[in-house]
Amino acid sequence: MVRSIWNGAISFGLVSIPIKLVNATENHSVAFRQIHTADGGRIRYRKVCELEEKEIPSAEIGKGYEDVDGSIIPITDEDLAALPLPTAKTIEIVAFVPAASIDPLQMDAAYYLSANGVPAAKPYTLLREALKRSQKVALAKFALRGRERLGMLRVVDDVIAMHGLLWPDEIRRPEGIAPESEVTVRDAELDLADALMDTLGEVDMSSLHDDYREAVESMIAAKADGGAALPAAAGEEPGDGQVIDLMAALENSVRAARQSRGGDGDGDGARVAEVTPIKGRGSGSGGGAGAKKTITARKTAAKKAAPKKSTATKSTKSTKRAETAESAESAERKPAATKTTSAAAKKPAKSVKTAKKAVRKTSGRHAS
């Protein structure tokens, strides 16, 4: 069972709910000790009284406020307990507001509120269910570790959790933080940034872990066994902060994110170009619009290819016409050959007539 760090009550109007305050978070960082590098001896801090110049045990150490002149004004626990603060032992709810109205910059430590005893179960459950149904959070004041604090109560599973909040005047204004020079961001760059965000998508928070802590623990284990420190993992060298080509960096980021998520990694960046028209995405017709664009692109490509075929046809016709003209020209250049051929063709015809006449004469002679 986790030890409570504060016992008190939630003041909900005239309803009082006895509760215990329990830390909701824990620190898993590897703790180091300061040592003397020459011999490995521990370096410790001792609490010494400046007047007596001797170490003082914790039981004899109290609180004090240093005045402007350097004098110390002692403050006892009884002095603090006697302050007229209703929040000394009470978490006083002052308002119920939408969760979105709380600036995350105000978030501080987180706690669980546990019902203290059986009689507290009913009012505790009542407040929990009221918070659930209203979909709001409760703003409250409470005192812890010598100061009054602001808190936000909300429901986590079946438990009321409280986040300590910084007071509004404790949040610094972000003056002089934003870039002072004017920068223009193009729509294409925003489209690629949006595509990168969509490609990275969401993540299961429970799958995230502290790689640095694991590496430190492995290194400590190796040295404890007498071995040397583990070799440094090969990684990319940090850049100088100057982006030469923002579009290329975004495209490469989208491609790398797809590969890490098990998607297709294109070497020519063509698929990245398909992602850039983001307008209209997110609605139900987003996929249909993309399909229409693809079909239109294919038709355009087909039209561009079509003229090549007709050009080839025209070329073929021109070639045939040229051959015909060349034949005609050749025919005109050789008229003598044509006439000679005609005369040669007529000679056999005359020889045939002469032969027929000779046959007739011979036949007449035989008849007489």
C-alpha cells in the first residue's frame, strides 16, 4: 500500500469527504552520488550551526525567515497551524470549469485522492459521478508543505485525481521567445508537414519507455561485473540547426516514417508527391476525390501519348507520297525506253499477219 503524504477532507459545499493524499507518480531516474574522484570516497553534506560550528541532528532543525537585514525570524509548526486558512487541512472546491480552460503550463505534481474510511465512500462516489456526468473538472485550494496551492480535481478510472496547479502569476509570459524575423511558410510545406503528422499517427502511450535510463542501467551492470563500459551506439551526428532544403527534408521524413511503420518506401519520392494535395482530406469524400484525380491524370497521360501515334501515321503517308512522286519523276525521265518498248511490242503483231497471208496462199495452191 502506498503511504499517504497528507490527510484531510474535500469540502464540497456543505459536504465533507475525508480523504488521503497519495502521490500519483514516481521517479525512475538513476540516482548518482557525489564522490571524490581521486579515491572514490563519498562526498556528504553536513548540517552545521554557524554559531556553534558543529553538526546539528535533524530533530533540532527548524524553520526561519531571513529578513532584509540578514536577521533570522524563527517560524514554528504551531505558528503555521494557527494561520486562519480554511485550506490547512481541507481541499476546498471553489468552482467547476471545462477541462479545456486549464492551461497545461499550470500543471504540476499529480496525486490520487483516496476515501479515508467507510463513511467517506458515499460522498466520495457522489463527487466522482458528478464530475463524470458534468464532464468538468473542479478547481480547489489546498495547503501542502507550508504553502497554499491551487489544484484541479478530475476522474481517472474510478478514482478522483488531483493535479497541483501553478498560480496564474507564476507562469511567465513568452515574450522574446518566438522568432522575430518574418518567415513565410508555403502551402506545399504545410501539406507535407500535415502528411508527416498523419504518417506518424498515434502511439500507445504504454509502449513508450526511457531508453536513456535502460542504457545507464546496462552500463552500470557491465561495470559492476568488472567489464568496461558499453560501446556507444552508432547514431546520426547532430546537425547545425540549418535546414538547406525544407521540402526535401519533409519528403524524406515522410518516407522514413512510412518505412518505420511498415509502409512502402519509394526511392524517387513519387508517392510523397501524391500526398501533397491535402485539401479536402478528412471528409468522407476524400478517397473519391483522390481516385478522380488519379483517373484524370491517367487520361491526361493517354492524351499526351496519342499524338505520337498520329504523327507516325502522317509520317508513313508522307513517305508513300514521296515514293509515288519519285516513281512519276523516273517515268518522265525515261520516255525513250517506253516508246522502244511499245515499238518492240508492235513488231511481233506484224510478223503474225505476214505468216497468216503465207498460209492462205499455200492453201490456195493446193486447192487448185
